[in-house]
Amino acid sequence: MASFSTAQPLSLPRHPTFSNPSQPMTNNDRSRHTLSLIDRCSNLRQLKQIHAQMVRTGLFNDPYSASKLFAISALSHFASLDYACKVFDQIPQPNSFTWNTLIRAYASGPDPLRSISVFLDMVSDGQFGPNKYTFPFLIKAAAEVSSLSLGQSLHGMAVKSAVGCDVFVANSLIHCYFSCGDLDSACKVFTTIQEKDVVSWNSMITGFVQKGSPDKALELFKKMESEDVKASHVTMVGVLSACAKTRNLEFGRRVCSYIEENRVNVNLTLANAMLDMYTKCGSIEDAKRLFDGMEERDNVTWTTMLDGYAILEDYEAAREVLNSMPKKDIVAWNALISAYEQNGKPNEALLVFHELQLQKNIKLNQITLVSTLSACAQVGALELGRWIHSYIKKHGIRLNFYVTSALIHMYSKCGDLEKAREVFSSVERRDVFVWSAMIGGLAMHGCGNEALDMFYKMQEANVKPNGVTFTNVFCACSHSGLVDEAELLFKEMESSYGIVPQEKHYACIVDVLGRSGYLEKAVKFIEAMPIPPSASVWGALLGACKIHANLSLAEMACTRLLELEPRNDGAHVLLSNIYAKSGKWESVSELRKHMRVTGLKKEPGCSSIEIDGTIHEFLSGDNEHPMCEKVYGKLNEVMERLKANGYEPEMSQVLQIIDEEEMKEQSLNLHSEKLAICYGLISTEAPKAIRVIKNLRVCGDCHSVAKMISQLYDREIIVRDRYRFHHFRNGQCSCNDFW
């Protein structure tokens, strides 16, 4: 018997050695010998050798032997569909098994719909019709391309072929219907199966989890238990995923006990699912105990632990996990970047990204870019955002909907609206998130009419708006005084678009009415709300009262807001501003005293500016910046020049009683946006725009100062506060309101 190694081509002897050399080799001996070699085959070259030998000896004419060779060429780990098709074409009379094998190979290949063409060829050949082994592969192809119509057609054919109730066919249909989003049809198929196997239950449980119905998955598992169906490790993975999504730690622990009591095989996949459940449910102690006891770990294991610490905002521990990983992959880096970005720590996210850039042999992917672009948007890191955009172009990374939306969002929030428009126009296919991002960008920059036009163009493109779209449209209307348009769209939300207004939509309409001066109408709107007004609704009314100096209504709105959020520092500050603007300094004093007694502190004003790719932050009255002396020197120069040109400080913006006028003025001058603008003046030269990001509202005095600086220093100044952009150029501002 010839021996072969995977490193050597297979050597087939012309006359195999037997114990009795004079005894001739029978056809059965030759067939068994060849089939044994096929089973031992480890690469395509060896298989082609066997194929050639079978053709020379005539063994290829044997249907069973030919089918065996063909199956290996089509389904093995070294399979080649091109070669398999050539083998198939040489088979004189393909049998049902051979046809089904070719269908299966294509269904699992890069072009699943080719399996349908093979199926049609089989039917037209006339010798064999589809059977219970054919349909699962065809239905799998329909699931791979998420074609509901194809799945329904195959379902009908299976029923006509009397195999529609076969458990294998039915299980495939369940998976297909879930893949296509038709949960009702999947449930109907499940009920038709007379003898459900564990795969039937697993298909339903997994389908519910993947399609956003984890509660139904848990209910189904309970029913499965009641019917004494023995769960597999696949069942447990699905159920644990459902527990993770519902944050149901109690049920998750029950499942872990079930696994132990029923001796379910705990492989690495199941162990990782248990770990994920514990971390998602916030039980890091259980997760750590399981992690420490795991004999086998992969990158999923390590990343899950990293995620767990990040969820609890224990970033030091998360970082330790990343540092301890035997092999850091992009998924782990993404997890840490995303954790920082989503929890309001964009600067930390960018630091991790810069560290990632230094790593060798790790390529950034779309998830990396989306998270980092979002962090850039939060801090106004335009230069880094531009670098990422260039990286995407240079490396040919496909602009999917997520990356496109992130780019538009980044450019919009960093103050470069023209570049956001350019990205939007450069893509042919746009989903609701891409359209919504562009509408949101226009809203932030006060382009209300253009945002409305974009909203209607979106519908012309047959893209249905969602709740985020309407929020962005209402914001656009608010900052452009488009009251009638906002009211009309709000009325049409549910009747024409099928979207039930949520808290944020009601708050937006209150803001639209309030900003435009319709305060009483805003109050009546709130009183007619079908849901209890939220803090954001009262906050919108309170903000409008500040714009229009309506003290009595402001006190009512603030009272209602503080009933819901007693520790809301913003409400106290807003009311204090309104009192100050009205000259009620005694009320200001009482309010500030209340804040001191209760330990409630105003969120400190913070402004950031990007210079040469580095983000510089300034707090009000900041002395920490290494160039603070030069910044304050520039500030003194600027204020003297402004005074010489008629500037008078708005003392009503001072939030506490200060007797000396000089001290009041100094307090105003220390606002963080003034410091950031002055740093921009000494760090950059015209015509480069000065872009500042403020965490709070821009006060009226800073608004006036920025406007005058833009004229006296001939600089474009762009300030983004908590709610919108303010564009200053030549002593003018594009916005029509501020607060």
C-alpha cells in the first residue's frame, strides 16, 4: 500500500502490493483502495491525481466512486467549485445525491443563487425531482440573500412535493423566514412540525434573539423545558444571549445552573456566551470567576471581559485586560475606543486610537472609523476627522451607510458644513441614517429651509423617515423660526408616517413655539400632551422664557422641572440668568444660596479648540494651560480694543452678586470661549477659521464679543455650543437667536 504525505504529491502505484503478488487485483479491491485514498486526501493536487487514475482504470464510470470524488471536490476544506463543476460534467449519469451535492456547494458558496440555476437544470433533466435533501440547501440559499419571495416559492414547492412538513425542510424554512424578517411565518412553520427536534427549537430561539425579540426566546425555552426536550449547547448559547439582551441576570444564573445540572457540553462558544451574559447583566464578579476558571480562551473571551469592565466604566481594569491579551486584535481595540466614545469620554477614545495607529499588522476597520469619527465630532477634532476621511479613500474602504453617516456627522459637528454636503452628494445609495445625518447637520447650522427641502427629497427617494429624522427636522425649524412647518409635520407624524411622537418630539415642538415667542401656545401644547411632560419638555419652555424674559412662566417651568429632576443644575442656572436679566438680584442670591446649601454645583464651562491636530481645553478662569500667560495677555488686548470700539459688557450674564463693577466685568472676561478664541488668535493666522466647541450655551456677552472680534481682527469664528452653531464673520452672526 502506498503511503503519502501532505507535503508530497500522492503516488499511486500501478500494481499495489499484496501478500500474494500472483493474485490479480479485483475491481472491488481497486474500488476500495481508491475510495480509501479519497478519504485520506488533503489537498486538491492529490485529488486530481486520484481523478486521473480513476479515469484511466475506468473506475470513474462507477456512480458511487464518481460521486465520492465529486463530493470531496465540492465540499472539502480544499474544495474548488470550478474544478467540482468539471468533475460533475464528466459524470455520465449524475444521481440524486450528486445533484444535491452541487446544489449544496453553491448554496454555501459566494454566489448562493447559483444553486437555484443548478436546481432548475436538475428538474429540466427529468431524471430526478427535488426531495427532502434538496430543499434545505435551496432554502439556505434564499436565507443567505434574504429573499423572502424566493423562500416563499420554495416553501410552496416543498409542500407540493409532500416534504413541507419534513423536520429538516421545516427547520430550514424557520431559519429562512427569520433571516428575511418574517417572524410570523417562522412561527407558523414551527407549529406545523409534528415531531420537533432540538434544531427546531434552537432555530426559533436563535431567530427571536437575532431579530430583537429576546423575551419571546426565553418564553420558548420555558416551553421547551416543559415538553422535556433536552437542550443542546446551541440552545444554551441562544438563551444566554436572550438573557444578556434583556439584562435578566436571575434567569441567566438559572440557565448556568441548568447547564451544570444537565451536563450540557460546555465548549468555548458556550463559555463565552455565559461570560457575555454576566458582563452585559453587570455581574463582573461572576464574569471574573468564570474567566479565571476557563482553561481555554480566545480573543472573544478577552474582549468580552474588556467590554464588561467598560460597561461599568472601570476603564483602568478594561485597559489591563487589553494589555494582558496574548494577541490584541482590532475587535479589542474597537471595544475600548467605543466604550470611551459612548460614555462621554471622547478625548480618551482618541488617545486609544492614536495608540492603535502605532500598532503593526493591525488594520483599522469600519467599526474603528465610525467610533473614532464620532469621538472627533464630540470634541471638534476636524483635522483628525479629515485624516480619517483621507485614510478611507487611500485604502479603498467602502463607504457603507454607517461610515457615510459618521463622516457627515463629524464634518457637521466640527463646523465644516460644505464638506458634509460633499460627502452626502458623493454617495449614490443613502439610507434613513445618512439622510437624517445630513438633515441634522443643516439643523445645527441654522439652515432650516434647506433641511426641510432635504426632508422632502428624502421621501422622493422612497426613504421612509424615522423618529431621529423628525427630531432633526424639528430642530431645524426651531432655529429658523419655521413654526407652521413644524406644527404641520408634527400632526402628520403618526397619521402619514406611522411614527408615534416620543418625549423628545414634544420637547422639540415646545422649543419651536417658545423660541418664536409663542409661550402661551407652548403651555397649551404641554397641557394637551397625551403623555406626562418630561424634564426635557419643561427645560425647553424654561429656555424659551429666558430668551423672551418671561419671569412668571419661567418660575412655573423651573418648578415643574425640578419636581422631576431636583439635582438639575442647568435649571437653577437658567432661572438665575432670568432673575439677573430682570434685575432681581435678591432672587439670584437666594437661588445661589440654595445651590450652595444643597451642594448643587453648576457644570463648569469648558471650551476646546483644535490646533495642529491637538485639542486644547479651557475652563472658565483657567490657569492650567501652558500658554495661559500669553492667552490672558491677548485677552486684555482684545478687550481693550473692543471697548475702544463701543463694547459694553452685559452684566446680567454674571450669575452671582458682585458689588464691584470691575469684578463683574472680570468674571465675564474669564468665560472659557473667550479664552479659547484668544488662543486661536495667537496660534493661527488669517484666513484660517477659529473653531471653538463649548459644552454649555454661549452666553449673550460672549456672543457679542465673538461678533466684534470677527470684525476687528478680520477672522471667521465658528462656535458650537450645546445646541447649535454660531457663525461669526465681518461683525455679523448667521444665527437669529442664542441661549
